[in-house]
Amino acid sequence: MLSGEVAERLEAWAPRGGQAGAAFARDLVASVEPTTWPRARSLLWAATRLGAFARARGIDPLAGDVLRVGFIERFLTEGTPTWSPAARRTARSNLYFLAQETRRAGPRQARLSRERAQSPYSAAELAAYLALADAQPSEARRQRASGLIALGAGAGLIGADLRLVRGHHVVARSGGVLVDVRGTKARSVPIRAELAGRALRAGAWAKDGFIVGGAEPTRRNVTSPLIASLARGPDLPRLSLSRLRSTWVARCAGDIGLATFMAAAGITCSQRLGDVVADLDPGDEARAVALLGGA
């Protein structure tokens, strides 16, 4: 059901080109019940232009006629010659959404919130988990727990990247300590200096074995016993590997001035940063060690 604000703004809305087709776009967007006005406005923008394209070709812009895949693609091909690629992609996404929602029978699916990055651990929280790792009852448990935290918060490793690290993959090189990551995205990652010693000790202890435990590369849930042993009630809940990675990301971002750069560039989302840096030289290991806090 439409919220009061969205319903009121929909009722008062009028396209810049006048009222022609406004009723079609307004009724169509109202039928899909957008939860916010910015979302409703984006849908209105696409619906209005689709309706104008249909009317220019003598077609009554009824939802069942103009929201067919073939007609949407015809509109995007013939009716948007001066649009930017980004505007064309946005229009396609919105029109396909409208087409899908208007044809769906039965109750609508509940909208799920977008997943956000986990918050990083504070220095005090990380110190508490490290103290718990040092207090484990056996040398094996101490080294595995310490290595898990060092590789997570010190190098940002999670999942298979973390499980596949053997002791000899942690090496002192290029002015710092690096972990040679195996798997689908093989790379060498500098371990932050404050955790490098722990990673080296865990690696020396594990030797050719896996630092976090287990005997087979395909093993699952090997980190669960370690994580469970580092939980101490509401003040120190179960350790999160995602938050360990976020801790590494946040500290490295601070070191390289990423927040300053994004604020100066007016960037709030990193979606296109990969395209921007695709042709830039990432530098050698020594540069990575110096930039990412591994020296």
C-alpha cells in the first residue's frame, strides 16, 4: 500500500511536457506501490517517456500493450538516440520492473533491504579478541585463533582465501610480511604491521598445514570451533569474519586517504572505481606493503 507522502506527491505530480500521458504513468506507478518518492519519481520518468513514444506511433499506452519486452526494446532502440548509456540502462531496469510487477498475480513479495558492509571492529574490541586467543587452553588453539584474527583483520581474508592458507604461505618479504593467497583470485596481500608478528608465528607453527585447521582443502566450517571459543557474552559476541575484513578495509582506506579522495571527487558509491583503476599500475609488493600498513 502506498504511504501517505508517496500518494500525495503522485497525485500532485505532472511531467514537464504537460499533462499528456500523466494519468497513464501515474496509475501505472501507483499500481506497483513504490515505498519512497525517489523510487516513484524514477519509475514515473521511465513510464512517461515510454508512453510518449507509444503515442507518437499511434499506440494507446495501455500497460498490457507497451510493457511487452519487444516494445520496451523497440523504445530503447528507436526512442533514446541521444540518451547516455547509463540513462538507457536505468530506463530498461525500471520498465522491466514495471512489466514484471503489473503481471504478477497474488500478493507482492516483501521488499528486502540492501545488504550493507559490516561495521569494523574498534581497537579495543580487536584487542579483546586477541586476548581471548592468547588465553586458549592449548598451543594449537592459540595459534589457530591468533592466525585467524591476524589474517582476517590484517589481510582481509575470508572464505576459501582464509581456509586455504598454509603456514609456509606467510612470508617476510619486500619490507613487510605477506600472505600468498591461493584459489580463484591468487595474489599476495601485505599483512598489517600490528598483526604481522602473530601471522608469522602462526605460520611457523602450522608449517605445511592449514593455519585455521583441517586436513583437506575442501573441508567446511573449520573456523566455527575457533570462532565459538572467542565469544564472551553480550560484551564480546561471536567473532565475525566479515567484520574482520571490514576492519582491514577501513584501516587500509584510512592509510591511503580513500575517504578524502571520494569526498573530493563527489563519489558516494564505488561501483565505477573498478573501471577507473583498471588501466592503472598497482605497483609492486614493496609499494603495497608501504601503502597498506604492512611496513
